[in-house]
Amino acid sequence: MNTISNKAFDEERALYDSHSLIVDSCRFEGEADGESALKECSDINVNKCFFDLRYPLWHVDGLTVSASEMTENCRAALWYSNDIKITDTKMHGIKALRECSDISIERSDIISPEFGWSSKNVKMLDSTAQSEYFMMRGEKLNFKNVNFKGKYSFQYITDSCFDSCDFDTKDAFWHAKNITVKNCTVKGEYLAWYSEDITFENCRIIGTQPLCYCKNLRLINCEMTDCDLAFEKSEVNACITTHVDSIKNPRSGKICVPSVGEIIRDDSLSEGEVIVCCLAVKGEKQDQQ
């Protein structure tokens, strides 16, 4: 592979149509304010580089990025690219990843609204992220030990697994299908509405009105904190290990819970069973023993 090191580029398409190239300790910034530095490339290895210009890595087939920084001015950094490995890197520009496939991200920091849209086969490990509409319409996501904060995350995703993550997020997992979330803390309002085939295992769920309008929802040994009006119109089978503030009109299935503040039944189609202290109960309110 050819190597370019310790250079500065600010012109348009500075390294356009490059192949089998190592780019080491270079800076993409300057008065010319050029775009698309490494567009239409293949087999690119980027190490210790600084990106302050727009659209640097579009249509790249085979890309490694390590110990690098993409500033807030580095808009839409990686689009339409495949076979990507990113380690120890800051990705701080809006829409940093979109419509890419076969991506591995490790030990990296993401501050990027609208990150990851329509991307497939994304693995993320030991990383942090702040975003809005994070990973929307993603497919085959596999996250472990990821700390995320932001609104409207993981909407319309499919076939994905999340393990040992901490999510502080509103309106997460809406319309998601075939999802497993295990050993995670998920904090936020209106969790997973309209989802299908979603399982939470050994999770802590925090926030108002979670898990409504769901199909084939499962909770296995989960804690629920500050959760009221839960499970409205959902098809649910749940084993919950903590008190739930209120449960409202589950459509079908069975919910096992040690105690519940209120069970609301004002929908004639609500046939889901709620079991408190091993007794099935129905009604407006249940006294706890």
C-alpha cells in the first residue's frame, strides 16, 4: 500500500479515486473548504487524522479509521460505504454515518444527530453516543457496552441485539421488529410503542407509559421504575420483579408482578391477565397485602 503522511489538504476531492492507501497523521482542513476528500476509494487505512471538512468518506469499499477526529464541521462523514472498522475515534459531525454496511465501531465517541440511518450489520462495542433519531431504520445491529443519550433512538430497526448497554432515551424502539435487549438500563418516556417481537431480559426499565401497542412483547426478570400506564393495548407476556405504578388495558397475555399501584380496565378488548402475588386480578385498583 502507498502511504501519505503528515500532509494537509483543503481542496475539493483531494484524494479522489484512491486505492490501497494509508493516510497517516494528515489534516483535512483549510481556507479552500473542499469537500469529498476520499470519495470513490477502496482499501483505505486512516490513522491519526483530523477531519474538519464535509463528506470526506463517501463510496469507500474497505475502510479502517483509527485514533482520528471528525469535528462538528465534518458533516455527513461516511455515506454509502462498506466494510468499515472504526476504533478510538471521535465522530462529532451531524449525520456521520448513513446507508453503510458491515461496520464495526469500538472505543469511540459519537456526537452526531441522525447517526446511522439505514445502515446494516453494525457492531458497536465499548463506545458512547449522543444523537437524535439514532440508527433509524438500521438492520442487524449488535451493540454491547454502549452508553447512549438522546431522543427518538432505534426507530424502525429490525433483527438486532443489545447487551449491557445504558440508554437514556425518549421514544426508543418505536416500530422495531425482532429485537433482544438484555442486561440493559433503558430510561425514557414511551418505550417501544408499536414494536413487534421485542424481548427485554434482565433489564431495568424507567419512565412513563412504556411498552404500549406492542405485538408479541416479552419481559423476562425485568425491573420497572416510575412506570405508569404500562402495556396499553399490548400483546404481552412479562415477569416483572419490582412494583409497577400502574398497568392499563393489556390486550392479551399474562403479566406477573409482585405489586401494582393500579390496574386500569376501561377498554372492553383488554383481556390480558395481571397476576399479583400469584393471584389473577382485575379491576380499577388492587389493594396490596
